[in-house]
Amino acid sequence: MRTPAGTAKAGQAMPGDVAAFIAHPSDAQVCERAVLAIWKSLDAHDLVNGDVRERLADLLAPLTSLPLGGRPERLIKALRMPDPIGASQLYWLTRRLLTLVPELQALEHGGIPPGSDPSLPH
């Protein structure tokens, strides 16, 4: 049986390597995490809670570097609206989050988001 020191000597990944990998997730991992967070927030009807919206906004922040035409920025701004959030704002936010999901899934799988032209802002 190898000890941790023996594993390191054998040239296998060390915990620091794993931490570096986790600290820099791929675009696909960021998309997957965002989709899961969106679904969880919608399923739990938690978007009325400002703390939940703030955490979701923080999770969506890395998406601003993806070719999504500024939608993540608009969603983040909407998620950070002060409480109480109105019914019409909540409806808009929910619809926009739902429409972002298939685009994130397409990006996760290496495709162009459905119905989008990457050269045009949305």
C-alpha cells in the first residue's frame, strides 16, 4: 500500500493539483453548475429571497465571459434587485433564467446556443 508520500513520489496528482483544477473550472463545468443552481432556485421557489438571489448572482458571475450576448450581466443585475421583489420582476427573472438554461446546456456540450447568433447581442 502506498503512503501519501509514496504517491507523490510516483508522480501522481497531489491535492494541490486538484485544488488548482477546482479553482479553475472549465466553461462546461461553470455552465453545469449554473444550470443546476437555476433549477434548484426555481424548484424551491427561493427567488423571492434576496440572499438566495445574491448567491445565484455570484454563481452566474463567471458566465459573463461566455458568448451569451450580455444576458448574464442583465440577469445578475436583476438578481441583485433589493427586496421586496415584485411579482412582475420575479416573473421576468424566472423567464430569463429558464431561457438561459438551454443555451448553457448547448455551451456545455460545445455547441452554439439554439436560436442565437453569436455576433448579435441579445
